[in-house]
Amino acid sequence: MSTIKSYEKELAFQADRRKATTEFIKLISDLWYDKSIEVVLFKNQIIDKNVSDIINLHEYAGEFVQKPISIFDSVEILRAINDIKLPPSKLDIGKLTYEYHSDNTDYNNVKAFVIDKLKDADTSEEIKPKDVVLYGFGRIGRILTRELMAKTGKGNQMRLRAIVTRGSLTEEVLEKRAALLRTDSVHGQFLGTVNTDFENKALIINGTTVHIVTADKPEDIDYTKYGIYNALVIDNTGAFREKKALERHLKSKGANRVLLTAPGKEIPNIVHGVNQNEFNPDTTKIFSAASCTTNAITPILKIIEDSLGIKKGHLETIHAYTNDQNLVDNMHSKYRRGRAAALNMVITETGAGTAVAKALPSLKDKLTSNAIRVPVPNGSLAILNLEVKNKTSKEAINTIVKKYALEGDLVEQVKYSLSNELVSTDIVGTSAPSIYDSTATLVSKDGKNIVLYIWYDNEYGYSHQVIRLAKYISKVRRFTYY
């Protein structure tokens, strides 16, 4: 009889928890669409997530901080957030719930706690929205489109106004581009609507017009014809890598800043979270977001350099194949890349080891690097083999990285994985560029050689770094609480 009562009690709890999660989802939506307040859960996006997703993320959060993170507490805190006046913000409900458990004895009620924690929000400056143009519509361009349109909200930050493509634009071509945006073989269905308006040469995404501009030369484009002014042009074609070539964008009417989604020459190469503050967006007009691999390894290398010191090391990236490789064996300008991408592991070069020094000058000439392209379409793994200055242990390293993942300047960049079963498909769709595999870390017996495994979604995670940098350049970063 006691077993039956226990089971009935479990059922009642599950029903209450799912009911609370439904309210949680409604509050998340109301805050976003009514007040432009985006809520995340330890960096995990929770807008448009279902009940099971939210429950699982709370389970992960509790395991991460080694303290229960209750959906009931989260709902109570969200209610308090909804009751107070805040500017457009990005808030981590996981961190707030964790701190409420730790600090609640200091407050009379939840609302007093929330008001105190978010008191600095009143000092945030008013944001002026920024027009954005995507120059190119390939893998990164389409993910950027998805994310920018999904996070438009009331348009307080960045507004995607146009996409530039090459070649003529027929009705068939426009529909094909729409189809590629709607459905992706790796990232699935776009959670929104995509329609075509051939008469006005536009895609209608979530009911909002995005002009499709065809041009072979960036300087020939007049964006002001489309009502676009002082735009940030995000060049994701890879065709222009040098400063002089990228300056061509600034000759077009209506553009005033450029962001390259690849390593660039003679321009600042930025890993957001690490070195963006070294360059003033008021005076610097052209930026590079570096490479996906550089964005994956630099946050972790900074943590190790700052905490333990790095003598030297080697980076090996096990990288998903990309569109520059051949589907079947054929001629290629690079050695080995001509062999069939989906059938072979291919040794090739990567400049990430050298590129890190642009963000972390103390690591200049300390890292060698190489890459192996493998037969998966997305999801990569960087292996860092480092000799450190200070003796350490696996437990010490994991504690250090976990602290950085929980608080500080790198919370958006580093996700701390606790899983013993993590594989490449598990990390697809992760917005953090560095996923630290804590269970795989190796340390030599003398504590001076370490091997770290850093997973990364080389498309989705990198695209989010591009967006973070774009917000910095556009000066539309909101008040944040992480």
C-alpha cells in the first residue's frame, strides 16, 4: 500500500512540476515579447523551448552547481522580474535561482532579492537599434538569419534588413533560397515562417521584410534605396579577407561598419569575451570574428594561461568537413582536400594556433596546430596538449574552468559538460563556442602536462560569437546578469 501511495505522490509531483513549467514558458515569452527581456538558463536558450526541454535544463543546472535548481523557485523569481520595471535585458534565471538559494536568508521575499540583484539595470544606457546586412547566404549566413530573426523581438537591438547574393534573382532562385532557410539537414526546421515576395525581391521572415539584393561589387550597392542607413555589413562570403578589399563595403551607400566571419588580415581579429574591449567600435570600422576553431580554443587557453601559465602546446582540431572540400575525388587547390569528404579523414592545416596570439599575445610562438577533417557534417573537437608552468591536477583544472563557466567575462563562451557520454551530435545547436569536456581531461603524473578536450558546433556556436561581436560593434549590448 505504501508503494502505491508513493507512486501516486510521484505522479502528483510530476503534474505540479509540468504545470509550473507551463507558467515558466509563458512568463519567458511575455518578458521577451512584451518587455524585450531575454531569459536564459546557465547560457542555454529557453525561448520557444517545450516543457520537457525546460525540465531537463533545470536538471542539468542543478547538477552543474551541485545544488537543486527548482522550477518552482524559477517561476517565483520570473514573476518578480515581470513585476518590476527593467530596460531591455538578458538575465540568467539559473544564476538567480542558485543565488536565491545561497542568499535568501538576507531578504524578506523573492521580490526584494530580485530588486537588489538587478538594481544596476537602472543605469543602462538607451539602445539605438542597428540595421544589419548579411553579405552572403551560405552556411553561416543562413544560421545568422535564423538567429537574428528569431531574436528580433521588438527590434530594440539588431534588425536584419537585407541579404546580398550574387547572380540573377529569378522567382525560382528566390524560392530555393527560402527553402534552404526553412529546412536545414543539420539544424532542422526553422521555428518560424519564411515566405517569398518576388515582386519586391524579398523574403518575408516571421512577417518581416528582408530585401534580397543582387550584386557582384559591394561598392555598387545603395542600401538607402531600401531605407537602410548606417548599417553593419556582416560579410560571410569569405571572398574578402584583407582590409583593402573589405573597405569596399564602406563605399556603398548606407553602410558604416563591417564584420568579417573569417580570419582577416590587417584588421582586428576578435574572440568575443576575450579581446573585444581592446578596440573601440566608435573608431574601428572593420572587424574580424576570427575562425570557429579560434573561438573554441581561445577562451579555454585564456583560462589556463591566467590560472596556470602555458609554456608551450599543440592544438589538434578534429573538424567536420566543410563546403570547400570535394564530395567525390577531384582536383583541389589544397593537398588532400580533393579527396571525398564523406569517406575520408583528411589531414590539413589550420591557422588557429597562430591566430590565438592575436587575441592572447602572451601565447605568441608557443602553440603548434594542425587539423583533421572527418566525415561528419557539423560538430568538431579541439584537443589541447599543453605544458603548464604550475603543477596541477584534473580536479584543480575542472574546478578552475567550472568557476569561469559560472561567473565572469567568459560565461557566454564556456559551457561545462558533466556527461560521460558526450559525442559530437550532442553538441549540435550549442550557442557557447567552447564546450569543455570535464570527464575527458588528462593530467600527467607530474602535473605539468595536460590534455583538454573542447567540443564546438563550428556553425551554430561560431554564429553566436559573430552575433555577440556584432552587438558590441553596434553598441546594442543590453544590461546583462549572468
